[in-house]
Amino acid sequence: MGELNTSALVDKLADKLGLKTPPVQEATIEIKPVSRPNKYKIDLEGLDNVEIHLAKCCSPVHSEPIAGFITLSSGVSIHKQSCAEFFYALIEKEPERVVIAHWQEHFWAISTNRHHCRSHTKRWAFYVI
């Protein structure tokens, strides 16, 4: 005996009962991966593919110790760990929204053989190694 899928079984039953069935169209769903570019090169513990922005109150720069705070409408804001706004206004009120954050090691990695250097005329010059 052969195997019948659901639509073939329905067709056979409809034929036996004298019913007319409408043609069934197979629906396919294409799932596209959504990824946000991590332009700040920051890793968030326990979170992936979220919007990240640098807090304006402390303007963290690479190599400074940082932490994240999950905002209500704009992803995660990244603060210096020493930021007074972060500590007094955010951590004390809602510590459950704090996220551990780290700068990625290869933030300053150079992918090509071109480097920037400052010349004596204070203009940017390019040279190839």
C-alpha cells in the first residue's frame, strides 16, 4: 500500500462523497535573517542583533570599561561604567535592565595594508607597507 499525504486523502474522500474541492495552493514562507551591523564593535552578554547606541551623557570610547542599559524604545544605550547618569539615574532605579558589555578585541584591526599617518603639514597622508 502507498502513502497518502493530507491533500491526496482529502481529494479521495471528496471524490467518494461526490464533493468538489477547491484547488489547494502550497504556501511557502521565506525567512530572511535580520541582522544589524554592529558598527560600534560591542558585544552584549545574552543579547544578539539589537540596536546599540552610545550614550551622549558620557560618550564612551574604545578601551574604556562600558556597560549597557536596555532602553524602552531604542535598543541598548552604552555608557562608561564611571558615568554618573548611568550609575545614579539608571542602575539604582532599574538594575534588571543593565547588560554586561565589552568592546570587541579587533575594533582597531586593519583589514588592508593601508595605514593613516599624520604628516608634518597636518594633512592626512596614506602609505602602503
